[in-house]
Amino acid sequence: MISLMTRATGIWLLFVIIAIFNGLLRDGVLIYLFGESVALVLSGIMLGALVFIICLSLVPVFGSHEPRVYIAIGLYWIALTLCFELIFGRYVLGLSWSEFVKIFDVTRGNLFSLVLVITGISPWLSARLR
């Protein structure tokens, strides 16, 4: 039997794959068509929507009716996402700390913080809607 955390991790890995393709679309197409500031906003909105839609579709795999389970999954996904961003950004891409913190700067159009909030509340909200 697959554990709850294994299922949650599997869904989160799907989010990572989608986020990578979203970033490639942003950098390869959206920036060219709309400029960086609009592309960042569009990319953030698309990623947040995709995370929520996927969560809404897959929330039954958790099989729980306890709100605390969904809150815990959302917090787990936020922690995984922040760890991934830190490791990938700092140690794979070699971003400086000042470059790294720019992903949290909504004044530049970067909606990463909003995507984190959506990622965190999507399990609970999806379970409530279903």
C-alpha cells in the first residue's frame, strides 16, 4: 500500500515537472511576446491555476476526510517547493542570494509567493470543494 506522504510527494513531483515546462514556456515564448514583467505574471497565474486544477483532480487519492490531513499536505508541499527552489537555484543554477530572493518580489511581477500560497491551500480547498 502506498502511503499518504508517498502519494503527496508524487503529486508534488508532477508540480515540479509542470513548473519546469511553465518556466521554459515563459522564457522561450511569453517573454518574447509580452516582455518580462507581463510574462512573469502570466506564468505565475498559469502555474497557480495548473497546481489547483491538478490538486482538485487528484485529491481523492488521499482518501481522507480530515481537514488537518489536507493542511499538512499543503504545508509539506510548501516546504518541498522552498527546499527545491533553494537547492536548484543556489546550487544548480548558482544564483546569488540577491538573485534568489527576487523570486519573492511581487513588485517585479513575480508571483512565486502567490503560487506558494495556492500550493499550500489547494489540498484543503480541493477537499472542501469535492
